[in-house]
Amino acid sequence: MLDDALDHIGGLSERPLWQPIPAEVRQAFDAPLPLKPTPLADVYADVRDKVLPYGSGNAHPGFMGWVQGGGTAVGMLGDMLASSLNSNLGGRDHVPLEVERQVGRWMRDVFEFPATADGLFFTGTSQATLVALVAARTRALGSQVRRDGLIGGPRLTAYASCEAHACISRAMEFAGVGSSQLRSIATDDGHRIDVDALRAAILSDRADGAKPFLLVGSAGTVNTGAIDDLAALAEIASEFGLHFHVDGALGALGVLAPELKPLYTGISSADSIAFDFHKWAQVPYDAGFLLVADGRWLRDAFSTNAAYLTRTTQGIAGGDWWPCDLGPDLSRGFRALKTWLTIRTYGLEELGRVMARTCSLATLLADRIDAEPALTLLAPVTLNVVCFSYGDHSANGRIVERLQHEGEVAPSLTIINGVPAIRAAIVNHRTRADDVLRLVEGVLRIGADETLSWPAGHSGSGCPGASHPR
């Protein structure tokens, strides 16, 4: 298995990025209950023949569909070692917790947070955002909100741009505040939140008797990679007493690249940042993280006394840092090890160079688009995301589907200013200039085919919906 896994990673460019799942393969996973044992070699044969060839392709150098990292062999081995320990990182006294704490301290230093900062691993930014919102709600209403709920309290309101990720409105729903209390603020020509419109919305809500409590800035919006004016948002949050949260799932770690860091001015003033190591940092899924400026906010929101969690001064139940006091999970995997191995092995400077290189490739793609009369750039390129159109955009959906079916390069489809757009998110460390140029050639070739016909044996399903992909 290990040999095959390493061969799989090493031979990604030699195989199709993606291929349709044959009916017989799909049907194989509708088998009856496995009541009797099966030799491991036979079970693995199914994995080798029916699973490995039919992944989503995000590790392939031609994958540009969504903001997903390519992973590394180092991270894969980290997952293997973590599984061999089978540690539960909910609490107690063991070194895996020290590994997670060290990564948290590293991130504290990366983002220039105070010594009071703390952080935790999560499945991804969506879960981390929910935890940050619950902490912000508790800061606004006091710890009694955990017991009494929102009944009888002030009407809370939150603010984010209309380009913000859907996980923010979902977190509002999950936390009981309600998505209708999230104000979707207009953006400027660069797809960044309009600061004047934001201030007006806050003042209007206060005049209406509401209690503004949360402001979310984007360090790389989901659709275009735009970065809000984080310094201006920090000032507004301080002025109105709001918890300032940064959604950095796509781009926060870009601060590791010296040439990109000026784009993030103000991020160190955030109260919390959610981001994913499994994107630009190339750690295998899943490895999301939440960093907060003061760990007490998490303890106030989540710590719980339970008899079965009784602490001791010595022994396994010792230790003074139990993640179950800082978030919702009591059972937690050792996600930190693959991240720690990745950071230690490659170094933050090299990871920053990878991020800068993907941005250079995005600039190359934008330049090629500008040079082609049939192509139109639909949004400014800030980081590593490029949104563009072929012709009048009516063929964009079919072009994307055809490219994915061909299995060499894979952009995705999104919506920009109300029209379908081809979206290339260049995140994978394996992607090179040839892959970018192959994308342009493919779009031009398929777009020029007036019939947009499908290869033999395949029938298209029409334009896929694509709103707010990561």
C-alpha cells in the first residue's frame, strides 16, 4: 500500500486528472453488508482498482477548479504516523498536544498576535468560523448566554461583504443568531468590502436598537481572491466594539511570502483568523485552524465541567491545556502532526515561495487572457484566482465541463457580476506555466467548436451551478 501510494503521488501528471466513474465501479459500492471477513489483499485490490483512479484530481498539476492544495508525501506519512498513535487530542497529558500547541505558537508569531493568543485545529475554515462566531457571541452577551440562550437579549447583527463565503451565514444559523442578521455589504470595483457602506449599515442597525457584534473581513474572497482593506476594518471594529474576524481560508497564509505580505496590512489586529493548511500550505486534508487573540474567549464559550473529565496533577489526566475546553470537540484526531511535519520539513520560507509562484502563474494567465481577443478577464487578479470568459460567456459552462472530462486541466465555473465565469484557482505546488498555457489553449479550442460536441460515449449534463466554491 505504501509503495502504491508513493507511486500514485509520483505519477500524477501521467494519468488523467479526472475521469467519469464507470457504472460497474459505482455499483460495486452498493454491495450488501460485509458480515464475513475478507483477506486484506482482496480489499486493497478494490481500493487500487476502484478508488485510486477515480479521485477528484486536486493533487494533479492541471487542477485549478477549486481552492484545494495538492498535498505531499511528507504530509501523507504524517497521517500514517498519526494513525499509528491513534491519539485523542481532546485533552490529557501527552506530546501530541504539545505538537498542536507548537503549531499554534508558530501561527501566533506568523500573524504577530499577542502572547495571550491560542488556537486549535478543525476540519476546515467552515468549522473554525462557527467556533469564532460562538466566541464572539459570548463576548458580546456574556457567558450566561450559554445557559439562557438568546431569548430576551439584544438583537445581534454581523457584517461581511457580499463576496464572503457562505460558511459565515451558516455559522449565524447554527449559533442561533440567524442568517437574516448578517448584513451583506456591497463591494467596490476590486471586489473588496465597501467601507463607507459598512459604516452606514452599522450606524443604521444601532439606531434601530440592534447590537452589532461581529465584523468579518476576507483575506482572499472565495470567488476572486480579493483582500478587504483589513486595516480599515480593524479600525471600524475597534470604534464600534465589534469582534473582528478574518476569513483567511483561501489566502491568509500568503503573509509568508514577502512580496504578498503588504496586501495583509491590518491582519495582526484581528481578534480571530480562520484558515486552512490544506490549501496553500499543501497539507493533506483536513487541516483547518482557528487563531484567536485571547484564548480566554474560547474557554468562556466552550469549557465544561464533567465528572468523566476530572483532571489530576499527575498521570494521564494531567496537563493544563485541554482542547475540549476551547472548542466543541471532545474526540479529536492528530491533525497537527502532518502540518508540523510539513512546516518543519519544507520551512515557512519555501512554503511562502510556493504561494508567490502560484500568484505569478495567475498573473501569467491573466496576461494571456488579455492577449486573446476571444477571452475577457472578469475580475482583477489579486492573488492566485483568475476569473474570465470566452466570448459572450454563454459557452463557459460547457467549456468547463469539456475540459474536466478531457482530464488534463480542470477549472471550475462560478458567477461574477451575474454571469457564468471560468474560474482558475492556482493552488497546487505542482502546477507550472505549461499547465496554465494548456488551460488557455483548451478554452480557445473548445470555445471555437461551434457544436461544443462531446467525446463519443459521453453526454453532457448542462451547465453546473457554481456559487461560492472554495
